[in-house]
Amino acid sequence: MREALVGLVRSLGYEARSFASAEDFLACDDLERFACTITDIQMPGMNGFELKQRLDERHSTLPVVMITARTEPGLEQKALSSGATYFLH
């Protein structure tokens, strides 16, 4: 799914880079060069909500788009309340 999303973003003319985990993304030395991040809510290790919290702790203004295939009620509201810029189900 991650590689398919990168391919889609690139097909639209944007540069895109993928990371195997939220932890790998946060370890990147040049986070400020990204225009936004697209993250799944459910991932091995750190989830999308935790990633957003860590970015907030770093005072990052990077827009975060959260995606998920999960269907439980209130998930979109939780994502937007956490500060996600957009939510895709």
C-alpha cells in the first residue's frame, strides 16, 4: 500500500518518499523539507496518532493526512481532533 501511494503521488507530478515506519520517518534528518506527510492510522510500532503527537512535540507545522481502512465510529473525529489536516477513509 505504501509503495502504491508513493506511485500515485509521483504520477500527479509530486516528489514522494516512503518510510518503513513512523520511527524511520522521525529519524529522518530533513523533515522540514517535506510539504506534508500521509500516514496510516494503524501501523506496526508507532501508530498515526502517536506520530502526529511526536511531530507536535517537535513544534512541527507539517500538515498530516491520516488514512485508514478501519471502520469504527468516531475515528475520523479522533483523527481531526488530533490535529490531522485531512482524513481519508
